[in-house]
Amino acid sequence: MLCEAADDIGKALGLPPSGLTLTIGFGPSLFRDADGADRFGSAGQRPAVLADLPSFRWGCAGGEHLRR
């Protein structure tokens, strides 16, 4: 079952491009896959402080409390 995307609240409407901030995050899987194999030849570049995170799978409605 796929979750529906959240409604756009329009917070950035009317802002010029210079007023926007994009944040892109990469996790440990950028460096090694689930089987531990080196992905893209980048395993040696993984920062030591990059820790594995627990699963954040809450289901479709589980994250609702985060928007309140």
C-alpha cells in the first residue's frame, strides 16, 4: 500500500529562488548496500561519524503527530 503525499501548504509561494533552502541527506547506504557490498566504490570515503539509523517506518498515518 502506498501512502498519499502530504498536501502542499504553500509556505514557499512567492519567495524568489534565492530565498529557498534545499537540504539533501545521504545515509550509510550511499556507501554500502544492505549486504555490506561497496556501492559506487565509495565505502572508503564514509565518514567515521556516520552512524546507522534505526528504521523510521511508521506506516501511512504513523508520522501524523510530527505535523502537529
